[in-house]
Amino acid sequence: MTLTGWEAVFFWVFSIAALIAGLLTIMARNAVHSALFLISALVSIAALFILLGAEFIAGVQILVYVGGVMVLFLFVIMLVNVGAEERGRERLFNRPAQVTTTTVLALLLAFGLVYAVNQGYSGLKGKNSAALTQVEARRAIEQQELSSAATGTFKITKDTERVGGSLYRYASLPFEIASVLLLVAIIGSVMLARTIKQEAAVDDVDPEELKKQKSE
Amino acid sequence: MTNLLTPIFAFIFQEAATSRGEQIIQGIKNPDLSKFLVIGALLFIIGVAGVLSRRNIIVIFMSIELILNAANLNFIAFSRYLQDIGSVNAVAGQVFTVFIIVVAAAEAAIGLGIVIALYRNKETIWVDEIDLLKW
């Protein structure tokens, strides 16, 4: 699996963009800026997914993360950050000792992980070199077999079809469990976020408690 | 001390050797699986650093999203690798990524609900001021 030509150029552009946006996410003073940098990091990662031939996951990433989760984040930031200007001079990070420890840990992790990945990959490459030499030929045949799009200039990939088939063939029980998980998350977040007045509206607050709240 | 440093110097000189240098240039021209794994690892480390060092609880949640995305990148990269070596059910990595995205969405909804409840009760989003469980 190697990228060639323009694919390699786009790989470096998007991966460096993702790393810089990720760094700025954790360093920005304003939480809204953090959210916007995280959005650009997620879009860059979606582009990397397209380079890896996972078009469906890239679309899901854009729709769910950028369209859903990040909008939720921005809503909550704007609900919670009332008067962020006057507190703008407050400390952004934890105590200096903690930040130093974090930096040292991050650098150690970076060196260790990069070294381990390179060592492990060279072993993996040696093991599968026979199969990897025929990749180009097999990819070319697969490209030939794809049906072309309406304009005739592009081919329609089989990625979504394969993911859907695998999802329902091998992972149908986890799929159903995920739907239950989403239901639990919806009910749970509504339960957590409502006020005591809203709870009183459905009669599950002790009237005495409510009276005490009102008098305060 | 010298004993400790010898393997490190050996490693650096090995890196600088010409054949090795050509290999690195080749790796930059034709990025392969290991480059994707390195990018995923670096994103993961950025997320971990954010979780450990920031005070704003919402930014900590965003760092967690970054960590999950780094894991997704690894899954997709290995899925492509398995497709290339002709494995059966090579798209399992992509299927798992779908589940990670589902769990991340659920986690964000619950976590932000907790943040709103917390802000309503304690009027703060700085994690070092939320110390009810600290003795």
C-alpha cells in the first residue's frame, strides 16, 4: 500500500494540516476557536480517509462530526461561556508542573510510538511482501470492473456496498446494540440537562423541594 | 553513561547513512501504511496532552474526540492494508470505525449534558474548581 504522485502530495498537505489544527485546538485561548480548529482537523482527517479509499466513512465523518457533534459543542460553549471576556485573563492550562510533566510525557510517547511503528512496519512488510507486489495489477483490474458514473469521467467505487454488506452480515447484533446505545444517550442527555422546573412539570419532584427552591 | 548513549548514537548514525537517507526520501515521495500510523499516533498524543493540561472541560471533551479520530485513522489505514494483501472481510476496520463514531456521538451528548448540569449547579467549567470528590 503506497500512495503515488498527487496522492502523496495531498497526503502530506492534509496530514500536516490535521496535526497543526490539532495542536491549535488544545492551545487556543477561546473555546470557540478550539472548536473551529477541531472542525478543520476533522475535515483533514476525512480527506485522509478518502485517500485510503474509505469514501463512506469520510462522508459519515463530515456529516456526524462536523455537522452534528461540533454544532452541539458550539451550542454548549455558547450556553456556558457567558461573560468569557471578563474571565479571559484567567489561566488556560493547569499548574506549570503539570504542564511540564504532560509535555515530557507527550514527547516520550511520540518518540516511543514512532520508533515502535517503524520497527513493527518493517517486520510486517517483510512478511507480506509477496502479496504486496501484485497490488498494483489487482487494483488496475478492480478499477476496470467498476461501473462509470453518469458523466462518464469517473468510476463509482464499491466501498459503500462493501461496508454495508459487512455491517449487516458480520455485525448486525452490534448494529442493533448501537441503536439502543443512541436511544439511551438521547434519554440520558435530556434527563441530565433539564432544570428542576422542567422536572416538576412531569411530577417527579417532591413539592416541598420545589417550594424550597422557589423561596431561595 | 557512555554505555547508555552508545545505542542512541548508533541509531542516529544508522539513520544518517546514505542508503537510509534514500529510503527516507522514498518514504516521503511514496507514503505507505507506516506514515498513516505515525500521523495517527501524533494526533493521539496531541489529544492526550490536551486532556492532561487544559482546564476548560469542553476543550478536554474536544481532545477526547481527537483521540477517537486518531484511532479511526489507524483502523482505516489497516483496513486499506488488509484490502491490499487480499484479506477476506478487509472492510471490518471501516465497520468498526462506524461504531466508534456512534459511541463518540453518544459520549459527546451525555458529556455535554453533564457539563450543562454542572454549570447550572457550580457555575464553573474549570476542572480544577470541580473538586467535590477530592478529600
